[in-house]
Amino acid sequence: MRLWMKPHVRQDLPEDRDGFRFRGGHSALDLAATLAGRLKGDPRELLETPADLDRWLVSSGLVARRPNASADDVKLARALREAIYAIASGKTSHAARETLNSVAALPAARPQLTASGGLVREGSAQDLLVAVAREAVELFGSAERERIRTCEGDGCALLFLDLSRSGRRRWCSMAGCGNRAKARAFRERG
């Protein structure tokens, strides 16, 4: 019996940092959040440049130093992001599965244990994206895939892994979408 292993997710960091949202509870779902306003008429690309990808990789906690991403790495990140989003949101296609599997088959960043017991990864931007792809494959190939949710917040398309005991979490963040929904419901009642 194979047990699903929790991916490298830094729980000690704020949900929103350096211009990105990390509310998914899983690095693959957080990568999917790099297209802001996905459900709105004018989505905003957060991975425009190699510097943006470097910032995301550092902010995600996957790596301590900017890996000096290239334009090709940005293209790879966007393709991987869209494949992950399609699969996680239940729109799995042959192309999405092939993209994810082909990225996951490449050499990945090497995990290293620090003197303080922390996890760091060593490698290029591509190597780090491969690590995210492998974590996505592990997630989608496990029973945990049934706990992937789309935020119920108005216009929010963020995906998250519902690890609540009841399995009935509704929002990507209680501090964000959850509070807005509760405030709106209160105004409508009163």
C-alpha cells in the first residue's frame, strides 16, 4: 500500500507574499494561482518574466535563492500551471495529462536537509518546476485528489486542498474570500 506524502508546503509563511497567493495547501495548486482573475474577463498573468518566476519559486518556499529562470522556464511554468489547473478542476484532457507527465519525467531539484532540519531544494528553475510537477502527479494519483476544491468566493478560481476534518471547507482563505462571503450574507440578512 502506497501512502500519499504531503508536499513541501511552508505552513509558517503568510498566505499572500511578494505579489502571489499561497492558499492552496499544495505547491502545485499554488502554481495554478499564478493566473489571477482566471474567471474574470481580464485575467492577469503573474508570471510575465523570468524574474517573476524566480520570485514565485523563492516565495513558495521551494528554494532559498533565485534560480535565475529563463524565458523558456517561464513558458514551461505556464504550460505546467495550465495542465495542473485543468486536471485539478476536473477538466482533464489527454494534452494536460501529457504535459504534466512529460514535465514530471525530467530531472528534478535535489532535496537537501539543512543543519536545522529544514528542507531546501537545489537546482535550476526547470528542476524546481519538475519537483512541483512530480508533487502534482502524486496528488492527482492519490485519494487526496477527492479533496481538491475550487473556492466558492465570488469570482475566485483558486484551488485548494481541503484538509479539514469534515472535508467541507468552502473558501481558499477564511481571511479573504470567507470573510467577504460572511460579511455579504450578514448585510443581506440585515
